[in-house]
Amino acid sequence: MNWDQMEGQWKQIKGKMKQRWGKLTDSDWDMIAGKRDEFLGRLQERYGYSREQAERELTDWERSQSKVA
């Protein structure tokens, strides 16, 4: 699933993502609203990740979701 699709299905996908990244607040999720760059920035801020680490975390999660679907 690409991020254009994720933006369209944000409410459904957000629940799955919340299970993985529990440090993000409801306000964070509202601001992210399906935007990949915003999500990466929030991961960096809340988890102290580098940009590269945030990218790896997200890519790993995306791959795990494509195996489930």
C-alpha cells in the first residue's frame, strides 16, 4: 500500500499504527493525517530516532503489513 492509499484510509490504518508507536499522542496522529514526512518527523521527535532510523522503522512496518494483507 502506498501513502496515497494510506491517506485515503487513514482512520483504519491509524489504529494499526497506534499499536506499534504508542508514544505518539492523539494530537500527533491528527497532525500526521496520513502524511509520510509528518509521520517520520513525529517518530524522530517522540522516539529520538535519526531520520534514517525512522525511515527503517516505517519501511519495516510497511513490509509487515503487506505480508498480512
